[in-house]
Amino acid sequence: MSVHLVGGGFTPTGDPEVTGVFLAEAAARAAGSGRIVPRIGVLLVVADDVPSEGFRAEYPASLRAVAACEPVVTVLVAGERFAPAVLTDIDGLVIGGGLTPAYLAAVDDIVEEIRLLVADGLPYLGFSAGAMIAADRAVIGGWRINGVPVCPEATAEGLDEVTIAEGLGLVDLAVDVHAAQWGTLGRLVAATEAGMVDGGVAIDEGTVLIVADEGFAVHGAGSVWQVLDEPAGVIVGILGA
């Protein structure tokens, strides 16, 4: 099974290129348990109506539009924490988008169980914030480093200085999202140059990076930008398009 990192952006009618492999993996895991329709745990954290009520209703529907599944949605208000019960009897886990620091705080009590389940083969899909917190060392927001702007202030996630925190540890590279759409590639480049992270990936909307033991794959409408910290300096390239 794999870790699926989505850079944000979705259509209510579903996007098979982005979620199809994840749902197929969940279906395979469900079949191993004798279940025909996979149960997908969907965890959402709302801060000031972000993600919006429309997203909260339409995103689970977009999964069903791609393949038969039963989204089991749990919505918390920022400041609350998910209980371990949200991980019971599921065949795949989605952590959604919104305010990244709020998501990281909300999963604090279930981090170890998520790691164990994914290590045991539970497919994981991180959408936007859920992709960012999947990292070992997670970029959770901010728009300046030492007071110098490195990305648009609107992408700051409520933080001033770029902030790195311990994430879920599902992948060993830093992740940023909405790369082409929000201009966040600069944040990852600057964080790498400053030695805050050892490089990583910035993922466009409508695009998924699938990380598995046997390698990686990129699907969707956009690109995955790879940032490498090399002796000669920081190097940026396209991992996939």
C-alpha cells in the first residue's frame, strides 16, 4: 500500500487520476477483510469555516464518484483532537485540507496509531494540509524566514515565520502544496536553503505524488517540484508532470 500526497484542488464529480489508485488500494484491503465496499475514514478540521461547508459535503461525494466506497467522515473544530476510534475498522484514511497547524494539533493523540496502520498496509491520502503533515519534518506554514518574505503572505497558515514541526512521519521528505497556484515552491526552496529541511517536494493542485516501497508515481493535471539540497546549492526540478 502507498502514501498519496495531493496538492489540493478537487472537483465534486471526482478525479480518477488523483484518487483512483488510492481507492483501488482501499478496495483491495477491504477484500482481505471480507468487505465488498471499502470504508474510508475522512478526517476534517474546520477553522473559521475552512474547509468550507461545501467542501465538507462535496469531497466525500467526489470519492464515491470515482469508485464504490463508504466515506466515514469526522469533522472537528480547530482546537479539538481526534479520538482513536476514528481509525477503527477502516480500509483507507484521508486527512483533508484547511489550516495545517490545526490539523497537526488535531491528530496529536493518534499519530502513533496512524503510523502503525500505514506500516501495516493501510493506504493514506493526504489532501493539502493532510499532505503537508504526512512528512517526518513538516512545513506547517509561515511566509518569512528571518523577516524576509519567501512566499505570498496569504499562504502563511496564520504563522509569520516559516515553521517546521514533527509530522506523521509517513514520508521522509518535506511537503508543500498548491505549488503553482499559490506560489509556495519558494517557501520550500528557502526553507531548504536555510537548512530547516533537507529538501522535499511542492505539489500542484489536481496532482498526486504516490510514494510506495517500490518507488513513486505522479498522476494528475500538474507537476511535482523536487527541491534538492546539494553541495553546489539548492536544485529545483520537476519530478513528474
